[in-house]
Amino acid sequence: MTALCEGLTTIALDPSLNKQEIEERLQKTSASAIFLGDDVPEPHLDGVKCYRISKLPELMPSGRKILRSESKDNKPIPPEKEALILFTSGTTGYGKAVSLTQGNLISSARSFSTDIEWYERGNQSLPLYHIAMHQILLGQLYMGSEILITTTQFDTMLRDFQAFRPKVLHLVPRLLNLLHVYLTYNNPENSIDCFGGALKAIFSGASSYSEGIVDAFYKLGIIVVNFYGLTETIGVARSSVKKPGHSYTMYPLPEIELKVDKNNEILVRSPMVFAGYLDDQEATAQVFDDEGWFHTGDLGHIIPTDGSLTITGRIKNLILFSNGENVSPEELESKISLFPLVKECLVFGEPNETIAVKIFPTEEARDMDPTALNQVIQEQIDALNATNSDYKKIEKIYISSTPLERNNMGKLKRALT
């Protein structure tokens, strides 16, 4: 926040990156300083000063001296000034550097805060290297909300909720799933007291979760709000905060234009949308058309009567066949994830142009006899196949003994070997 208020550019990095990955990103962004936790390896690059966060109090006297100085520059920061650089998640490879401006972030905070009457107290536990964290935090400050900065350690987080009594939570899907499990097995009174007793909504996004979770929370009077956006666009749509419904039916936020093209790709135009990838004009030109629409790479459809958006998949994930047919794996995954014995799944194409699914079973299912488990899942896949066209039928099932691999943002890694 200090850097943003001073008109500096902040580069948010994943602390789990190794030393080489950190150095590559610092070089690409021409960073002049880096602030590190005590457990993060220190890079050694010419011109880059390293500060440990635990030592920040030692810098405060010099900061106060600058504030008292008459030479302090208090000129307004122009909206086109670069404010934040984030790297895309890169589910199959190295992510791109996304440059966002002061104007992008101000627009995002203004749009996010619309239509929420009970936002005076909420948590913040999203990672700094995720765009949602910046939009939500700025939106909270814009609305004057009290903010609880929480750890992601589950037991500590619950204790914090009980003390702080938040009305809204912001959680990555992994923590949302953990809360659902906790409610199912450790909350026989079916009460929201474990959240402090005041909770009205949970915001989540970035990867999928089942409608069963949405229904379970709604029975407690808690609406799960799904959030859609990319690093390049910031958050542009969300499900209703006023009434329950399918969490994957979303509505554009103010200042957002959405449409789908003839190929069902979702396009966005807004003051929130970034200006381009850092030092990569070619990649930037590939995602913007002549009318300024950003091509998201996501597939979906918009209902003309109410403008609602439903996302159906990702173009780069499409399974393509030589006969011209294509299949969205997310469409099949959303159905398979509803199977009672399936914790998570990944649909992909085989070299012989058939469709396969890799399944990680629930804890209950992992205690079953493997033959019996395979038979139950096969029967459910057969029932699903009976409702699908021939080219969408799943021919092979792989049962995984370990959770499916995800990237640092919790998204399934699509590349299978």
C-alpha cells in the first residue's frame, strides 16, 4: 500500500518460487528492491537491494524524516502510472508479466464495492501474488471496511473468525473446501458460530468447487459468491450477492462490457483491463482486437434477457479431434465432480483420440475395496456417457492414489504424461 500511495511499481511474487525463478522475474521487471520473509532465499543481483520484512522497523526513522521534509513530492499520481506487475499463473508453462496501472486498480476497487450492504467487516487471506487479493483489499478500504488479515493455517483461522466475527470471507477454493469438510464432520449443531456467528457470504474463485458446497452453506444462511476474472482483466463478474442461485451464473460488475464472439470466446472491455504485457508487444497484440476488446481465452455464453454470464471452459484446454469435433474438459469435469465418491477429477484426450478421466477419490472412497470402487465409478461414468454424444464419451478411467497436481494458484495442471 505504501508503494502504491507513493506512485511506485509493486511486483508481487510467489514466495514458493526458487531462487532462480525469483531472480528471473526481478531481471524481467527491472526491480530495484525486494522485500523478503526470513524463510525466502535471498537473490543476488546487481542493483537490487534486499530487505527482510522482519527488519522493516529499522527503516521507519528514515521514512519519518522524508515525510517531514519539505522536498516531499505530493503531486497527484496520474491514472496511467504503472502500479502493479503480476505474473499469470501459467498452468502449462512460464507466465507472462502483466502490467496494471493506478487507473486499473482504482476502477477495480470502485466496481467491486458495488451492491454490497454488509461489507463493514471481512477477512483477507488471499495471496499477495493473486490479483483478487489486490482488488478485494482495495475495495474493502474504499468502503471503509474493517479488515482481518488472517493466516491460512486452518485452526488459527477459525479462532480468528470467532474473535473477529466477520460478515464476509474471502477464501481460495481449497480453504472453502476445508470449511465445508469441517462443517460436515465437526459441526453437529449446524451452526455458523464457528465463523463468529455473523457470516453472510463467502467470496471465492480462481478454480472450481461443487454446487453441493454452495447448497450446504446456503442452508446455514451463507451465500457463496463465485468471482470471475483474469490477471489481465482483474475481477469482472460475480454471482449474485443478493439471492442464492447457481454459483457459475455470474453478472458483470459496473464499468464492465462483456460479450461472446462467434466462437463463444468471452471478450472484455473496461477501464480495469490492463494495457499490455511487459516488454511483449507481440503477445499483447494477440489478445486485443481493433475495437479494444480483450480476448480472455475463456468460453461461455451470455443470456440476453439479464446479461448473465456462464463460463463453459477454456479454449486452450479444448480436446480437438481430427474429424473437427472438440470437447471442453471443464464441461465433463463439472458433472463428474458431483459424483459422491469423487474429490477431484481431470478430463483429457488420449493419443488415440478418445477421452479419459483421472480421478482422485474422496477419503471415504479410498477406504473401499479398489475393485468395488472402480465398479461404482465405472457405472456412474457409463450413466454420464449415455447422456452425451459419441465424441464426448469417456473411454478410460484412471484412479489416482494422490491428489491431482496443481499450480501455485490452485488450478489443475493440464499437461499429463
